[in-house]
Amino acid sequence: MMKAKILILLVLAVIINSCNKDKYGSKPQLTFKSVSTTFLQPQQTITFDMELTEGTNVAQDTIWIQQVTKNCSASNFTQGYPIPAFPTTKNLKATYEITYAYGIGLGYPSIQTPSCGKQNDTCVYKFWTKDVKNNYSDTIISPIIVISQ
């Protein structure tokens, strides 16, 4: 009798566990992985690496980037970029690599020279995504980045 109860509970636990909708949930989730430099000088690029997970196959829409400068609000910006089309599946796990150029072209979006006098900008970058169903990820924040004059 005791073995039958344990077996029934075990089968019930497996059924409940297998009914989980998605491994990653319905809201996109960003995780900050790394940044190529924390002291950006002219003629350099900076690359941010992030991981996106999303459980419902609707991850593609927009990624938002915001520069928040502690010592010069004139240097701040917020920009949304469409996420390029790519094959998606349920329980998606993808890597985002976002690169900016400072003082050089190379086809990357530009980071502007600090706007407040002759001082370096000290800032953080915030990232979040929106999927096609208007679900937003949490905002992730980079380490402090210094942009040299």
C-alpha cells in the first residue's frame, strides 16, 4: 500500500513537472555577460555581450540601449534597434553582441565625444528588450564605463 502511494505521488509529480509551459517563461530575459573595455578611448570600439532567453517563440522585436552619464546629462541617449530576423524556437537561448565605435566609422553606431567641457564621461549602459507581444525584459546595467576625451 505504501509503495502504491509513493508511485502515485511520483507519477503525479512527473505529470505536473511536464506540464510546465516554458523552460524560460513568457517574458524575455536578458543577462549581462561581459564588456570589452571599461575605459573607452578615441578610435576604439566597445562591445557588450548579453544572453537572451525566452520561452514562447516571440523574442524578435526591439532591443533598447540607454547611456546614462553621471557627470553630464547632455551625453545621455536612448536608442531602440530592431532585432534582426532569425529562426526562433520555444525556449530560445541566444547571444547578443552590441558594438559601438568611438571616433571611427566601421559601420557601427557611434558614441559621441563627451559633451560637457574637457572632462571624461562616466556612464553606465542599460539594456532591455521588447518582444512582439509587448512583453519587456528586466533592465540590465553594464559596469561603469569611462569615455575619454
